[in-house]
Amino acid sequence: MFGKLFGRGAERPVADPHALPVPRRQKNGMYTLRALGDARVLALVEAADAGDWEAVKAALAPFDLGRDHQVLGELAELDGVQDWIGRAVEEDKEHRATALLISGTRHIIWGWEARTAARAVDVTQEQWRVFHERLHIAEEQLFEAAELRPEWVTPWRRLLTSGRGMSLGSAVNETRFDAALRRDPLDLETHIEWVSQLQPRWGGEPGQALAFAQEAAARAPEGHRLGCVLAMAYIEEWVEAERGDHLETDEIRAQLREAADRSILHPAYVWRPGWQHDYNMFAMALSLAGERHTVRRVFQTLDGAYTKWPWTYFGEPEKQFARHHRRA
């Protein structure tokens, strides 16, 4: 079932029955990952795109939206979900928690779409109004989903995002962060949200986010994807330092190599739908650090699979992925 690829630790399934065929590649050998590279996720996305709630519920059978952030994200990123999910919230009492979770998460992303990525001073009053209106709806729905399903971690992770957008303050967000970690102390997406929360642009102190990520990565079990939090923390450091060669030091390269070896390149790493997102985080961080050895193994395993996040920090993300992929 498993094949040895590209050196120690770089093992992955060679015959995944749910893997989507690789689409036609671009001239540079890359392609954009769709539906987490999984046929089951694609069926889910297609059902949601058609507004077919019954088909969505059937396609959700292999997944746990209360813990699977990436599958939930595929639904929430889909434009048009907001047009029909409200009916499911009101009419399907048996699956109300699931509908609330999808709707609340969609409203957060929909809210940020209205706000845009512009600097706060460049956002219009109307954009702010729509942004806050959608986030208020999201908060109400996610809190209800969390009350109905108290074991779920995904509502709390998303409430961290809405709390940051609404400037609710550190005390509120710390409470939400603690609530998420009580449900899963090793949840990667919650840790990445907190790395964002600790950035100076959101009120954190310089170096605070990196220290948090270093501690989290150090306590993660070998082979656990939580090690990716260190890659994201260094990417955020690069953003805060206004890009440049800020990460190109021997110490940072060594830290990133060790984190990759203990997480995504470790034999115990679990291959799951969307694993390419984990690899893209390390691909970008290692590239920014000027690392030349481990980054080659990461890009080889990706085999051209590009995910928009976190490369969107670049002005031309696809070109940057292709450039670093070619260089590696």
C-alpha cells in the first residue's frame, strides 16, 4: 500500500482509491489542487454547488466536520452556499448543527470577501457594514452549533477568526482558544489561528507568535502535522518583516529542517485528504529561508500540486510556487 519516495520519511500511499486523477499540468509542471485531491470531497463540493442538501449530507458520511477543518473549508469557500444553507438550518432539525456549522463558517469567509484584503484605512463604510453584519450572523450560528455539539473543535477555531475580525479583544479570543484546545490540544488549524492572533498587526508583541509556535512544534508527537505551525510562524515573521531575506539564516534553516523531519517527512505522518496543504506550508517556509536540501524532498513529494494558501502572501502566488519548485 505504501511506497518509498525520495529518501527517508517521504512515504505516501501509491494506490489511494479516493485520489483524484492529476489534471492537465501547466507548462511548468504544476497544477492547482482541487477538492483536497479526493474524489469523495469533490462529490461533496459538487453537491453543495448544486444546492442539493440531501446529496451534501450523503457525501459527508466519510467525514467529521466537527474536526475536519479542511473539508469544512472546501464547503465554506464555495460561493453560493449562503443562498441555500439557511433553508437547511431552518428545516432540517436532525442535522441543524451541521447546517449551522457550514453556514456560520461560510458567513465568515463571505464577510472577509466583502471587506477585501485592503488595509483598514482603505475599506469603505459600506464594506465594514456588510463585513460586521455577516460576522454577527456567523457568531450566532457557530455558538449554537457548538452548544448542540459540544465535542466539536471546528466552531471554536472559526470563532477565533470572527473574533479577530470584530476586534473583540484578547480576553474573548483567549477564552475561545482555550475552548478549542480542550477539545483537541494538538489541533493544527487552531494553533495557526493563534499564530495570526499574536502578530503585531493584531495586537501581539514581536516574537510572541514565533515563541508560541516553537513550543507547540516541540511538544508535538513525531509524525504529527502540528509541526506545520512552525512553518507558518516563520512565514508570518517574513510578512511582518516586510518580506526580503529575513529568514535566510543557518539557525532558521536548521529549525525548519528539524520541524519537517519530525512532522510531514516522518514515517508516522498520516496521509489524509489535503495533505498537500501541509507540504505547501513547508515548501514556502523552506524556500524563503533559502534551504536547499529538505525543500527538494518536499517539492518532489508534492509533484507540482499547488495550493493557494499560503502562497497568496506573494503578489503572484502561482508564479512564485513555480519559480521555487523549479529551483528546488
